[in-house]
Amino acid sequence: MLAKNYAAAGQISVMEYMRHCNAAYYAKSDPLGRDGDFITAPEISQMFGELAGLWLADIWIRQNRPDHVNYVELGPGRGTLAADALRAMAKIGLNPAVHFVENSPALRQEQQSRVAGASYHDALDQLPKEGPLLIIANEFFDALPVRQMICTESGWRERFLQIDRSSDGDIQFLPVAGEKDCSQLVPEHLRSAQPGSIWESNPDTAAAIEQISARLRAQGGVMLICDYGYVHSALGSTLQAVSAHKYADPFERAGEVDLTAHVDFLAASQIGRQCGLQIAGPVEQGFWLSAMGINQRAEALLRAAPQRAEEIISARNRLVQPDQMGGLFKILAMHAPDWPQPEGLSPAIA
Ligand code: SAH
């Protein structure tokens, strides 16, 4: 479907390809959950959203309970995380205004069925300019388009996709190197790599963090980022496609599979810091959830519903264990300098 729109274009950068594919992918349906393409932490268990809500409420309490607080979620998926977090916050007296940054009509509908009264925004600059912002982004930044450079015999080039029509009429996207030299864009210590090496950057994530940093400094508040990612910048493509819980070819079935790229947590921290925020973490998701009391919460759920013991324990294990989401996902927070240090994020991974 999407491929047809590109048939005349000739070439497209990997970054623009990923942007268009994901916009098309998320616009049409709900890809989350057991029967979808992939499953996220809040869909695995209510414990994830509840602990995220309590984490925010703890910061709010230690900041002396400011008024006119906004709960902001970037890419709220089905709204499950927000529903669980808002319920946990309400129990201790925090009832913020709710703002969702979401551009998928299908997912907006899902969100409305779980969270009533949220305000919707297509972009970050539409967020309220008054009151502190308590921001959560779970598996949001990994969906933003990644820019790729490839090392060739004659220097670094942006990675493009050549759009060809095969003999049976199908549109194919074939990776090729661009013509313009881009060596200056690649960090100096990585420039003398082997031909074929790939270096990624994420200009959209950088721009979003700059924008959010300015708001957090002006209005107060904190942002929690949970995502796949790496802590030390390195070479290699992290672009991957997932369909029906299995890996797929990222350059096939354009707009029909979920495309992600790993978040560069070092770059994200540096931008936040340069913009005047305090940084906490990154730590592994399992470390943060354990520090936030996931075991105690699991025990309470078990006492209330002993017949669900197997499900509760296996969800807890999936979220926490190092060889599962517990180690693959990292948690990073950024906060206004006059806001308290968040719980559960130190010592950071060096
Ligand atoms: N946070 C949810 C969903 C993760 S999937 C969860 O944990 O379950 C990624 C989410 O980000 C989806 O809601 C998708 O529609 C949204 N999204 C992706 N790119 C976006 C963009 N550029 N602007 C706004 N929302 C976007």
C-alpha cells in the first residue's frame, strides 16, 4: 500500500522511510497486545503502570504537592499505562490534568476507552504552558525515525533505499549509499571504521528532548523514558522490524510491520544535561521496578487473587529478569534542577 506511493520517488533516506512506514503502521490499527505484533510492559501487567504512577507521585509529594500538575504521556498506545498510573496516583491524592501526544487515530480511540477526559496533541509544542509536567514515554522514542550513515571506500554516506519494481510488479526497497560525503557528521573516534559499518543518530529524538527540556526548566517536572537502547554509542544498525511477535525484514512490507531503532541513552542524557536538566540513570528496567517495590506489589496481588498466581509471577519475571525485559529495557529520568532526585535510578549504569 505505502510502497505504491513511493514507486515514482526513486530514492528515499532510511530515516524518511522509517518515518512514513511507522506513521502508516500506527495510523491504521492497534498493534499491541497478545494478538497483535508486539507487547509492551504495561500490557504485560498492571504493576508497571502502577509503579510508574507511584514514582511520579513520590516526586510530586517531595516537591510539596504543587497545584495544576499535568500528566503527559508520549505515545500512550492503548492507554493502559496511563489508566494504571492515574489510578495509583489518585489513591494518594494526585489527580493531574491528562495530556496525550498521539498521532494515531486508531490508538486514540483505544485510549479514550480507558482514560476519560484526556486532551490530545499531535506535537510537543501543543502541550500546556502552565503547570509542572510529569512526562512518561514508554517505547515512544524507539518508534521515531533513525538516521543511518554507512562507511564506504570513499567515506561516510547517508543510507538511502533505492525503490525498484521487480519483474512481478512488486515494489522493492534496496539499501544504497548516498552520494554526498557525510563524514563530518560521524563522531571523530568512529570515523576510521571498516567499510560497510553503519552509524546511527536520531535527530527527532534529539529535537524532542531539547523541546521537553526547555519546558521542564520553565514549568518544573520530570520525564521518565523507558525503552530498548544502549548506554555506550557504538557502530551497527539497530533498525528492526517485528510482525506477529517475530522479527521481519525492515525493508519489506513497508508500513505493515513495526519498525524500531534502539535509543542512544548516552546521547539523550547529554542533550538533557546541556539543556540544564538533572539526569538520573539510566538503569535496567528490572533494577528500577525492584527498587520501586514490584515484589511487594506482586505479593499483594497474589493475596487478593491467589487463583492468578501463575500469571502474576510470570508477568513479574518477564518485567524484571535480566535476560528478558528487565535487562533489555533501560530507564532514564530528566528533571528540572529545582525538583527532587527521583527514586530507583542510582547507581546509573556506567
Ligand atoms: N507506550 C505504549 C505504546 C508504545 S507503541 C505502551 O507502552 O504500550 C508507540 C506509541 O507511540 C504508539 O501509541 C504510537 O501511535 C505512538 N507514536 C509513534 N510515533 C509517534 C509520533 N511521531 N508522534 C506521536 N505519537 C507517535
